[in-house]
Amino acid sequence: MNIYEMPELPIKDELISVLEHNQTIRIERIISTGQQSNWYDQQEHEYVVLLEGRAQLVFEDDRKVTLVKGDTLLILPHQKHRVAYTSTDPPCIWLCVFY
């Protein structure tokens, strides 16, 4: 698999591909093209690398984090957050490691 290989665009929903997983870790590639999310309250750590595009996450404490290509972010368990913005041109390619 090539991490930058794109589906035919546009896509209605985010495309989530589980690249690897076991009992302690899950690695996903997510492609977003303008989608936003509801609030997440995860039980695990999430280490995010934005490989392409631009995005903004909003946290429950009103903190906003803008990500651009190459940025990384660690989201701690139960740190409530949502995706408020994802670019369409270029689409966002996320590499997310849950542990």
C-alpha cells in the first residue's frame, strides 16, 4: 500500500483504513475531504500525523489546534475533541496511532 494513494474524489464520508492492529495498538490512515466530526471521548492515546492538507481540531476547553502538512499531535485519553475543519484541496491524509 502507498500511504498517498487516493480514492476517486470527491468522497462523501471519511475513508478509514486500518493498516495494522493488535491488542495494544491500532494504526489507521484516514482521508478527509471537508468532513467534520462529532465529539470524541476516547479511552486510548491517539498520536496524529497530518501527512497532507490542513485541519483544525477543537477541544472541550475551547482550545483550537490548527494542523498543516507534517504536524503531529498527541491526544490523551478522555481529552474530548472534534474535527472542526479539513481541507478539500488538498485532501487531508492522517496517520493515526491509537494505543
